[in-house]
Amino acid sequence: MFQPVQSQSALVLFLIIGVPVLFAWLALLVQCANATFKSDGDKVAWVLILILLGPIGAALYLIAGRARQIRSASSEKWVV
């Protein structure tokens, strides 16, 4: 009878790639929820995109969403 081989490589791959991606996604979700956008609708849309699309939504937010935020003068002076 066929029994699947339980490999630890899948667990190692998850720990190396999956856990950091999960933490980065959560950090972007918190950052988006705390950010000030040009309108409240933008914030709601980006939070929903992050929740529903997961890592793909995080990539979209990094590319397009952060440009829609309102930056304060105190945060701009630390940009390198």
C-alpha cells in the first residue's frame, strides 16, 4: 500500500519563506491601518486588498498604496 513520504523539507521551506512573508504581511497591514490617506475610502480599500489578497495585496500596496498616503513633515526629514 502506498504511504506518502513525510519530508521535513516542506517544513523547512515554510519556516524559511512562509513565516517571514507572514510577518511582513502583518506589519504592512498594521502600517496601512495606522497610516493617514487622502480619503478614508482609500484606507478601507487598501486594508481590504491586503486582507483578501494576502502577499499579492502586500506587493500591490508596496508598489501603489504607499504613494496615496499623506506624509507628515516630521516623517519626511528622516527619509534618506
